[in-house]
Amino acid sequence: TVSIVISQALDQAVKHKKLITNPMSEVQKPKGKVKQVKTFTDFEVRALLEAAKDHRLYAFFDLACKTGARRGELLALRWSDFDPEARSISITKNRGLVGKTIVEQNSTKSKNGNRKVQLSHSVVSVLQDHAKKQGEEMLKMGSACVDTGYIFVQENGEPLYPSTPYLIFGKFLRELKIEARPFHSLRHTHVTELLRAGKQAHMVAKRVGDEVATILKVYAHSNAQDDQNLADTFDEVLETAQ
């Protein structure tokens, strides 16, 4: 958001002793209501990834689904952030639009956002395949191609325009006749499914670079089956009472 960019710029001014304090630190943000985001089912995620399988940006969607990383964090990734031996990616930047201007920040959205995220063997394989295909594209483009070092780029090597993944994502949803929802729903889905699988909240929070309170309040979603399980569990408690 604009307020985040301004605040970070003022932090830099304080760091370089151009200002004594950051005046944005005293500004209270309006709380408002927590926006509810609908998650995907595991079937929908599988269908989405299958639909994206042959797209040149398949790795982008695979990484989004399987790490819960934000779109801006993925857009800012460089090959130097990927460690196939350690099976990890380092997320330290955010890239997006402020108005009509593309801005890359040397920090992520939240204070816990800078993190190293472990990857499954399948994700590492997908990224390595993506690197191979990207190299082939660059050779084909020849002198018209530039090596910017980004993991996700246009055919000519220039970094992706921030809205590109979202537009492709929307196209896949329409083709699959899946209800439209924001790209950010993939992050919500990742968090919700890990919590549903019994993973500890502090571990999930660290993985996605957020506070435990935030993921429990904003990202933890439940469905009718979850509620049914709770109802059945309470019945079992009463039935086994001594």
C-alpha cells in the first residue's frame, strides 16, 4: 500500500540521519473490518495446477500454492534466492504497483516477512525445469533478451508486470468454472490447509512470514465439514464420559 511505501521511505531517511523520527510511526491506521477471503478446496487447487501445467509460468502458480507466498514476494524473487541443495527460497523483497508505478521494496509486507522457506522435492524440480526452459527462451531471443536475474520474467527476460500473474490466474478460474476470487486466496488456502492438518500455528506463521495472531484471525478458515467434525467430536466426548 501507499502508506507502507511512504513509511519505509521515511525509515530510510531516519537511518541516513535526514530525519530524527519517522512521523508515520505516530499515525494510527483505521482498523475497519477484516475482509473475508474464500479459500479453495484441495480439488480446486489440483485442478488449477493441472490447468497451468503447460503454461510458461506454471512454476509461479505451483510456488504460490505450495508456499503461501504473496504475489509481490514471488515477483521479486531472483535465482540467487533459490537454493536447490538446501531446498529453499529466501524471501526478502516485495514488488508491485503503487498507483501506476512499479516499486520494488527491500522488505516484505509484514515485519516477519523476511524468511527462508523450505520447499518440497516436487517444487524444487518444477523450479529447476523452469530455469531450463527460461534459459532456452533466452537463447532463442538472442541479443533481444536481457538477463535481469529474476525467476519470473517475460519472454525477453524483463521482469513480469505485476498484474500479469493475476490476469492469467483469472483466466484459469474461468476456464475451470471455479468461482472468481483474488490471487491472495492461494495464501489463505495454504495456511488453512496446514492448520487443518494439525500443524502448529507458530510454525505456519513463520513459514508465511506473519504473526500467529494474524493467521488465526485472518487466514484460518473453516468449512461445513470442519464444523460437522466438531459436532461429532462433542457427541463422542459425552458418550465416553465416565
